[in-house]
Amino acid sequence: MRAIIIGAGILGASTAWHLARSGADVTMFDAAHPGNATAAGAGIACPWVEDDTDAERYRLCMAGARYHREVLAAFSADGADIGFAPVGALVLSEDQERLAKLESRLTGHLGDAPEIGALTRVSPAEARDLFPPLRDGLHGLRIGGGARVDGRLLAATLLRAAIAAGAVVRRDSASLRREGERIVCVDGDGAILEAGEIIVTSGVWAPQLLAPIGVAHPVTLRRGQITHLGLGGVDTRNWPVVLPLNSHYFVPFDDSRIVVGATFEAEVGFDYRVTAAGQHEVLSRALAIAPGLADATLIETRIGFRPFGPTDRPILGRVPGVSGLILGNGLAATGLTIGPYCGKLLADLALERESGFDLTPFAPR
Ligand SMILES: Cc1cc2nc3c(=O)[nH]c(=O)nc-3n(C[C@H](O)[C@H](O)[C@H](O)COP(=O)(O)OP(=O)(O)OC[C@H]3O[C@@H](n4cnc5c(N)ncnc54)[C@H](O)[C@@H]3O)c2cc1C
């Protein structure tokens, strides 16, 4: 089977790896647009705390979190670093009742998702032992199975493995054109490439790719500005991901680095800039919770465009009425968590292989 994949973020990289290791002939295009979400993503992999009212979406999130462990196992034999570390997550609040409700909800999911791990209530003093920059007065719920994932590293590792399995990766922009009944891909030099399956994993740029072939794809972006702070010499390797019960968070990485953020901005278009208001919001929210970060070094602020579909559900499946065209998009704010698994599902679809996961609720309309 010959497949063309357009977009090498976490979703495309995973799709390419799964297809190539199954023997498919894969060509991947990536234009490296500024704002690629995977390169900016914070890296929280703890989807169980999310709203669970949409059972289908929650089912996908649970499967996605579980699948990281399988990817880890697949790469551990050759010692490749996939940037995944199950360091646990610490949910914080001044309101102990909110934490009790969350604990009870998560306990209810343990049967289906034992990877949530041990749930432990911690006092403000214990919370500061786990994450020393915190202010006092915040109670915590520690979620043993929470993890962090370095999106850049994971996507690069998956891509390298895809190439090792025979995939061709082209740093080029692709476009799509109708040729009679079929859709073909056109490279940056105007050469036409055909494939049994064209898989669009182009994030927020997918609508402009699909418009010329008459496929409406209502994906919009939410800009995130996210800041990397350095705590020179401090060993942050085993610090947990910290989730105050608001939209801002802390993700510690191995190299004395704490990622804090992020803004969540609609209606800004493809505006790839760090703004004064964005930087202010990120730092003031971070320091209000963790004043111990005040003296950290500001290393960089990244900008990423999260792809959002018309509903909270990702879009995964074949485009109705168009032969050989598969879409994966709308991973929104959880793409680093579910992207590797969604890539497997897209690969199974292209290979017409039973995945054991019903994609019907996620089908493009
Ligand atoms: C600030 C921020 C924080 C986040 N935090 C988290 C988190 O903590 N946990 C979590 O799970 N998720 C998080 N996310 C969400 C996650 O990063 C995204 O959902 C995910 O990365 C989307 O991946 P993708 O592969 O669909 O798209 P992208 O990573 O955006 O990749 C799309 C790629 O397609 C390429 N492309 C587009 N059009 C073309 C074309 N015509 N030709 C060739 N190439 C093309 C682009 O150049 C790009 O490289 C965060 C996102 C942001 C921005």
C-alpha cells in the first residue's frame, strides 16, 4: 500500500511510523510552519482530570494515555528516548471539596483505566515537598499515573523510526488537486504524486489544503503562548506535573526546566507572536501559584496553534464521497496525549486493519 501523509506533527509522525513498520510505502510532507502545535505543546499526559461528560471523547483520551506505555515499550529495546516520563501529576486547590469530588470521580474510572494509578491526597506542606516553588495553602491530589511528554522529542523519535522502516520524509509544502475521480498530491515543484491513501494530518493548516478540492473542514486555531523557565542546577527530573484547577499549569522537564502556561487565544488568526499581554498573563498566573519561580531564568516563550474542530471531539476517518482521503485533526489541547494512539488508528484505517476502537463517532462529516 502506498500512502502520502501531509503534516509531521505528533499525529502525522505517529501515523507514518505505524504505516512504515507495517510495510507500507510512505511519503511524508512537512512544511514546518511556524506555530506547529507539537513543537509548542506543554506535555501534560493526564487526561482523566478532564470533563468526562462526552463518553466517546473520554474513551479516546483514556485509550490514548494507555497507549503511551505501549510506545514506550516498543522503543525501550533499542534505548531510544521518546520523551515520556510517568512522574505523576499533582492537582492543586484551596478548596478541599473540589479535590474530594475529583478524587471520587477518578476512583470511579479506575476500573476502566487502572493506569490512572494511585490517588493520594496531600497537605500543602507535602505539596511543596513535591514541587518546592509552590506557595503555601494549596491542598493537592496526587495522580500516580500522570505523566509528561516532550512533544518535539516524541515526534522526532517516531519520524526517525518511520524513516528507518523505509518512509521518505520531504521538507516541502504539499497541495491537493482533483484529477477525475481521484485526489492527487502536488509537491512544491509542481510534480504530481499518487497514492492509494492520502492522509491529511496538517493541523490548523488543513482547511486551506482541503479547500481547493471542495472539502470543507471547519478547524480553527487557539493560540497558546507558553514559557520555559530555567532553575539552574535544580534537579527537577522527578517533580510532578502540576495542575492548579484552572487553565494554567507547570510541567517540569529533566534539564532544570519548568514549562509554564499557557494562553488560550481564539480569533487571533495565524499571528505568530509573543505579545506583551500574553507574556504577562503566563508569568503572573505562574508566579501567583509558584512564587518560588520568581528568580528563574526566562529561557524562551513558544507559540503554538492548537487545532480545534467544531465539537470537542477529534476528527478521525475517511472523507465521505472522496476515495482514498483520510483526515486526522482537531486534537485540540490533548494532542500530545492522544496523538500517538490516533496515529495508530489512522494507520489501521489506511491498512483496512481492525483496530478494536470504534471511530464512527469521530468520522469527518
Ligand atoms: C501551548 C500549547 C500547549 C499544549 N499543551 C498540551 C499538553 O500539555 N498536553 C497535550 O496532550 N497536548 C497539548 N497541546 C496540544 C497538542 O500540542 C496538539 O493537539 C498537537 O500537537 C496537534 O498535533 P498535530 O500533529 O495535529 O498538528 P501540528 O503539530 O500542528 O502539525 C501539523 C503539521 O502539518 C504541517 N503542514 C500543514 N500544512 C501542510 C502542507 N500543505 N504541506 C506540508 N506540511 C503541512 C505543518 O507545517 C505542521 O508541521 C498543546 C498545544 C499548545 C499550542
